[in-house]
Amino acid sequence: MHVCMMEYRVKEEYREDYLAWVEEMGGLEPQPLLYEGTDQQGLFVEIWSADSEEAAHRIQDAARAGEAPWSKLPLWVNGKINAWSFRQINARI
């Protein structure tokens, strides 16, 4: 299993637009997990499941380039969209 994780900070003046956009994205498949920092409001993390390393990299590249469904996101982000791909390691910590 692979995932693509993205992290970005949404400008406060665009918070409501961003949250409305998140609601619109609710029907996407696969459905991403979305988190907001508890001690850093406006800092968001998206986690997307992917079937392969290539699929995770496609998600990563599309988000960084501002392609659909992220085409509106670059307008609202303070700084850049950080994105990484990961593969699952079955190890005990």
C-alpha cells in the first residue's frame, strides 16, 4: 500500500472558501483523510491512498502543479504545497 501526504497552510482570509471546497470534494474516490493542526489552525494535511508508487506520485505531482481537483488550492495557500509519497512498512515500533 502507498499513500501521498500533502501539507499546506491556508491563509486565514480564505479559510471559509477552503472549507467549502473541502465539502465539495466529499464525493471523490478514493476519499482522502483531511486533518487540521490542533495547535496550528490553518495547517492542513491530506492523506490519499494509492494502489501503487506510481499512483501516489501522480497524486503528488498533480497537487503540486495545481491540477484538478487542487486547481483552486494555490490561491488560498500561504507558501507552497508540500507533498510526499510513502510506502507501507510492516514493522512494529
